Amino acid sequence: MSAVATQHDHAHVGTHDESHAHDHAHHSVSFIRKYIFSTDHKTIAKQFLATSMFFLLVGGAFALFIRWQLAYPGEPIPLVGKWLPDSLVSNGAVQPGFYTQLVTMHATVMIFFVIIPMATGAFANFCIPLMIGTDDMAMPTVNMVSFWLVPIAGLTIMSGFFVEGGTAAAGWTNYPPLSASGTGHMLWVIGVFLVGFSSILGGMNYLATTLNKRAKGMRMFDMPLTVWALFITSILQVLGTPVLASAMSLLFVDQVFHAGIFIPENLLTANGGLYPSGANVGAGGGGQPVLWQHLFWFYSHPAVYIMIVPIMGVVSDILATFARKAIFGYKAMVFAIMTIAFLGFVVWGHHMFLSGMSPLLGTTFMLSTIVIAVPSSIKIFNWLGTVWKGNIHFTTPNLNALGFISTFVCGGLSGVFMAIGPIDVYIHDTYFIVAHIHYVLFGGSLFGIFAGMYYWYPKMFGKMYNETLGKFHFFLTFITFNLCFFPMHMIGVGGHMRRIYDPYVYEFLKPFQPINQFITIFAIAMGFAQLILIFNLLWSLKFGRKAPRNPWRANTLEWAAPAHPGHGNFDRDITVYRGPYEFASPESKRDYLPQWIRPAHIEQETAVAEKH
Amino acid sequence: MFDFSWNMLTYFPPGISTYSEAHDDLFRLVYWISAAIFVLVQLTLVVFIFRYRARPGHKSIYYHGNNVVEFVWTLAPTVLFAGLGLYSDEMWKVMKYSSRIPTPDMEIDVVGQAFNWHVRYPGGDGILGKRHARYRSAQNLFGIDPADSHGKDDIVLTGEFNLPINKNVVVHLSSVDVLHSYFLPNFRIKQDAVPGSWIEVWHNGTKSGKYELACAELCGSGHYAMRAVLNMQADADFAKWMEGKITAKKAVLAAEAANPQPVAPAPAEAAAPAGEHHGSSH
């Protein structure tokens, strides 16, 4: 340690946990315990990050195959078509059965193996202990298990490509009776069950950690919004995911034992290749297909908030840091997140307006759904209020955060249309819905994830990423994203259905082929633009400039830790003296004032911190 | 060649039902409100980004928020969105509440089967025969009760069907295998076809012509091809068409009477609830 660090030690009258120091002095672990079966939250975060990035490329490839088929039906996929097996393609062109697998797997991978693990695996793991000033999660071994469930679940589902009949092909929503037979659907159900437990275990851990391990002086309302958002998301995970597990269990019982939970009596079976293996769904009897939808959506609606709420927290912290200004309405932001989370549990029926459930429920779900726009609007206004009269620095993380606001507004507004039952009658299962989904999940979640990845890269890896490449990645992605997804609103209004292998079978859809081609071209460009990000992340690991502790001059506790912290995180005692957003404070000559700087020593401690 | 327009309202296919205009009006209302909010927010963002960009001599202010402003921008959206929801409920009721279905001028059964649409008309006697799930088979998709004489003359068509214009038509919708969805874009109506349920859908088309029926719920690899054609006809033309079908059916029945085919064995057990055909679960 340098002389500067010694200065810190002497400055503390407080306790230094001797046993804590002792543990970390004798901590040589095997390669396997350090990198493979690690219990360190930062390593686990990186494992989640790497796995999610891998699946992002897999899910992205699936999307490009779908887009190729929609633009040029029956044409061989360029470059890779000839390498795909004959069960999937014909002369390199996507076959209808493969198409239905692609739409299913694209969504399944992106939701369960990219966005959820990124937001609630990578970010939750990396940020929570560091931002609350502690050494690790409350339950490090549970944490390790929660990561390993993800690749195991992923392998389970992907193995569906190698079984008879192929992988799951009933959409990521997996509605029975279509999903009630086929080995691929069974593997999917098992895989989702497993990845659901990753989520539940993670959520439990984050709740325990946030409630019990905050640094001295940190009250709940001193926590940054990233932590608040993850805390509330954890409640969603813990309450909602078990219902998903129940749905999967029940469907599994129908698939394997033909119990007839979701299967009504006397259905006609295999007919013209409907069930690929000619399997009999079973005589069944008395089952209700709509029951699945209730169980599935009771989880899957909160799931979409699981995917966006952490990101909203991350974006809040990034915007404040780079506007050099407190988040506007911190408490209002917390209450808005709580409201979104609560309301998120009572709106699931808006996915089922046309399912055949009682139309009276359509009225009630329409009203509960449309008011969920209110807390989201509050957040948008508060973000605008944050940059108002700020001093905005356009770093890559901030560009992505600002881009998030822009695209999330669009996604939120398109949601209003489908919240309204009679309008949803028309746009349900059309590309209008697909446009909405991608504006909130890609425009929202993914841009927010990019923002967070660039923001915490210096802390995660001790290196700076390349700023020029970062900006280039942002602009290219933002432009191609909008050109790709905005036209989907148009064709949706035109009635263009989802999950359609060849739309031009329909006269009324023939005129949309040029638009589908336009979308595809920009989808391909957008896909390849992500290679810039991957290159930047990997290249900077080796060749990036060494990062200082607090390159962004931010206020939250993670920036008190060394760049690339070791096991145990902090090299000093942490006490919290103020909230997380004291930018432009009159108490300091600088435009920031970190949470851990002692009030009587602001000038000297900040000066010292900057020298690291 | 399609003319691309940034105004998404221009993409609607022609609306020809008695509620398509009201539906489109509601869509337009939401569209313009959303467009206004969209422009306002994006413009504000761009102006702020420019005005408050970091530059030499420029500073941020020390400011944590304003509760009055929070109250205002909580109340205003709540009033707007709740109002929109309450306002829209009338349209929802018109399209979907059973109690609001007008007295039918005509009733038909429609079932989805991967990957075809089948339509059943009442035939010469004007009455649809009773049906029940236990009678369903590949040869009897609707599960028509063989004992019911009214069912014998029922006409079943696949892939293409006709309806009269300016008549309230009630469709009893179901499926024989998996979920499908009955989507008539020009009528602005859609309803999932649920196996094990019969769900009522109503529509009244006001313009003759050829319209497409699409399946809008993924039902297997052939989902994309599950298309049917609906011919809307003026009364007189429809009556003529229907006569032709009835006559053809009579001929088929006569031929069968002359050459009886072996009857398929009756399906198994299950105590029989009365086989009504309004909103029953069989």
C-alpha cells in the first residue's frame, strides 16, 4: 500500500475489523475455487456478464435468421445457411418448423438468458455489495449456485435442437395444448424451471444483503437508486418466480403424464405434422388452456418489470453523475419504483384480453394497466428534471443513458395503445406488439445495460474502455435500432401478424415486403454493430489505460474501493455521511461530494481520493 | 410498390364493419395524444442536452427536486390515463361483452384446425344441430350429435366462406386441437379460438368484397398458412349462394342414403350434460 493509504488508516479513529483483515491475508484459493466455482460476488458478476453476452450473440443470430426469412422468404441464409442441418433448412433457407423454433428461442434466450441474468445477475452482483459498502453478499455460496443454474438451464434448453422434433416451437409463451407434447417443449419447461430458481436464489440473497450488510451510517434512503431498484426487483423475483415454477411443473405433468390440467377432452391429435413426433396429447379431459396463461402471465408480467426496474436505477445513477447534479426527486423515484412493482402484480390479464377469459376482467385489467403508465411517466419527468440545469458530460455511459430515456418513452407510449382493450383486439399478436417489446427491452433494458457496462467497466476490470469506440458503438446502435424497430409499428397497424413464416401468403400483407426488407437491413447492421462493443470490452482488458479509483468523480461507495477491488472489496473502513447525490454541493469546492468523505475533512479527503 | 409514410394511421386496411370506424377513431385519439407527449418529451430532452451541455465556465445547480411539481406531474397523467381507460371501456363492451351482442341475424360455428378454418352453416332447416365434444372426430370436426336431425343438413365449408352484408352475424368459435385466433383485419375483430370452449364473436360487415381471415395465434409450423377467404355479399347474392350450398348438401345426403357407408364406432363414456350451443364448454 502507498503512503497515501497509510494516511487513510491514521485518519480513522474507528474500528478496523481485525478478523476481516486476517481472513484476507490468508486467502490463496485454487484456480477452480477462484474462477470457476467462485463465491466472490465480483467474479460471479463477471460470469453472469460473460454468459449473458454469449447468449446475446446466440439470440441475436436467431433474430437475424428470422429477419432474413421475413425479408426474402425461401432464400438461403447468406454465409451460414449451408452449414445448418437439413432438419432445419432446405438448401440453406429457413423451413417453417425451424422458423417457429427460431421465434421461440430468440425470445426465450433474450429474456431468460440475457436480460434477466444481466440485470439481476451481473449488475446486482457487482453493484450491491460495493454500493452499500460491504465485502460480499450475505450468502456467497447460494450466490454461486444461482449463477451455475444459468448455464445448466441454457444447455438444457439448447439441447432441444438435438432431439427428435427439435427444440421448443410454441413461442416463448409456450401455450398449451401446442406445448403439451414434444421432447423439445419438455426440455424447455425444465430449463425455464431451473433458470427461475437462479432468479429466486439471487433475489433472496440481494434482499438479505441490502437489509443486513449496509455500511455504517447508510440508512435506506442513503442508498443509490441502483440499489433501491435491485432491492425492489428482488421482491418481484421472490414473489413472482415461484408461480412460474408452478406453471412449469403443471405443464411438465401434462407433458409426461397426460394429466389433462391444461388439456380439454377429445382434442384431435397429430395432423399434418402438427406434433412432430406424432405424439398423442392424451385423451385429457376437463383441462383449461387458459389456466396456463393466467399462471404464466402472473409471473411474466412482473418479469418485464424485473427486466426494466434495475436498469431504471442504473440509469438514474449514471445521469446524476454525468449531469453533476442530484437526481430530481430521489424519494419520488423510490416510491415510483415501488408503485410500478406493486401494480405490476395486478395487470397480467392485459396479455389475455382475447384469451376467452371473462370480458369483465378485460375492463378491470385495462384500468389497472393504464395507470401503470403514471409512475413510469413520473420517472421520465424526474430524469428530465435531473439533466435540467445540469452540466452534462457526454461520456459513453451517459450517451447510452440519454438514449435509454428517448427510446423508453417511445416504448412506454406504444404500451398505452395495447393497454386499451378495444385497440388491443386489433393489434394483439401483430408487429405493433413486437415494436413495443423491442423499444422497452432493447431500447430500454439493453441500452441501460450498455450504459452500466461502460460505467462500471473501470471498477470491474481496473482498465478504461476505449471512449471513441464506445461512442461509435452507441451512435451506430441508436440509429440502426430506431430504423429497424420503428417501422414495425407501421406494419403492425397494417395488421401484420407475429410469428408468421411467410406473411406474403396473405394478400393484405404483400405490400409490406419492402418494409420488412428495410427492417432486416438495419437489423443486420445493428447486429454487427455489437461486435464493436465486444471488441472494446475484450481489447481494453489487455490494452486499456489503467483506471483510477474514481474516474467519473462519482459519489457512491463503489468508487471508494480500489480500481479492480480484491476479495473483501474495500481497503479502508467505510462510513456514510450523506446521500448519494451531493453534486454541486455548497459544502465542497468541487462539483461532487462522495458519501464516504468525512464532513470536517472534505477538502483534504477529496483531494487525497483524487490522487489514487 | 408501397408508399412509405411516417404517419402510421395510413396503414390501416379498409375498415368495413359497424364498429371499425369507432375503433379507428379511438386509435387516432390515443395516437395524437401519444404523438404530442412523444414530441414534447423528445424535444425537451434535446433542448436540455444542448442547453446544459458541459462547457468552460458552465456549472450545474445544487437542486434535489420539487414536491409541488411532483404532485402536478403525478395528478395530470393519472387523470389523463384513467380518463382514457374509462372512456375506452364503452368500445370494449360493444365488441366483447355478451350482454351487448345484438340480436343475431345469422349464427354460424367456426372452428380452427391446424391449419384450416372450418365454418358450419345451419342448412335448409335454418337450425344448427346440437354438438358435444364426445362426438368429435376427424370426420366430425364440430362434434355434431348424430342423433339430432337438425344437424344432418348442416353445411361445413373449409377455407372459404360467404356472409351477407349489413347483418349481425354471431360466430361461435372453437378449436379442435390447439389455440388459434380468428382475426379479420378489415372488421377490426380478433378472438382466440380455445379448444374446449365455444366463444361468441359478433360482427356486421357493411361492404361487399373479398376479405381475408388470418390465424393470429401460433399453432404449429403451418400457422402462417392458416388463411381463409371471406366473401361478403349483398342479400340477394348471398341468398343465391346459400341456396346453391343447400341444394348441393341435399344431393350429398341423397347419395349417402343410396350408398350407406359403415358407421364409425361411437366414442367412449362421459355423462352427457345437455348439449346447448351457446357459450357452453363443450
